[in-house]
Amino acid sequence: MAQNPTIGIGGVSKLISASYKALGENELKALKAQAAADRERFDNEIAAFTGPLTIEVKAKAKKDPNHPKRASSSYMQFCSAKRAGVMIANPGLKLPGVGKILGQMWRELGEVEKQPFVAAFQADKARYEKEMLSYEPPEKN
């Protein structure tokens, strides 16, 4: 990695594979002996381990279905309005590609062009705040 900082994971894997194949017979024997010793150490540690072999995972808290839905940001309002048009204009494009195009379109918009989406966000935010005032969370058991 220090010799070639731009190399990816696949390139590192290829370099390691090539260096392994270039090892001599004595070096391979030494590595296999080291691996066998490490495996024996591991097996002994597992045999001596008295704790649980699994970790308890707490159940995820259930979401309240009556909780008001958060306000969508102005960008999300824009995406909702423009996504169908982008998908029609680019029929073979998958969702990540559609997202990239929408992001580029959003960045290219001026402040005046963004204003309707900002206004929609403000209205949605007001709706959310109003609903939150009347929302009563369920009691915890």
C-alpha cells in the first residue's frame, strides 16, 4: 500500500496472491506450521472459555404507527416531483443513477428555482409541528 497508495482492495489481493505463489517450499512449510500452531492455540482457548459463545442482542424498539411523519426536506420534495420524469427520460437507469441525476439537477438549480420546493418544505414542516403538538406517545411498559 505504501508503494502504491491508489491501489484498490482487488489489487492488494492480487499482489498478496502473487507473493504467496512465489514463496519457496521452506517458507510455505514455516507458514503452515505457524497456522497449525495458531489453530491449536485457538482450539485450546475455545475449550477453556466458560462464558457464552453468543452475544445477546436486545430487541429493537417498535415504532409507534401513530407517530406523525417527519417533514420532507426541500430536496426530497424536489426529488418526489422530478423522479418520474427522470426515469421516463432514462428508461434503463437504475435507482442510484436516477439519484445522481436528481442530485446534479438540484445543485444546478438557482435559489429562485428552488423556492417552490422550499415553500413546500415549510408547509410540510408546519404540518409536522402541528401534528406533534397533538401527538401523545404511548406509555412505556
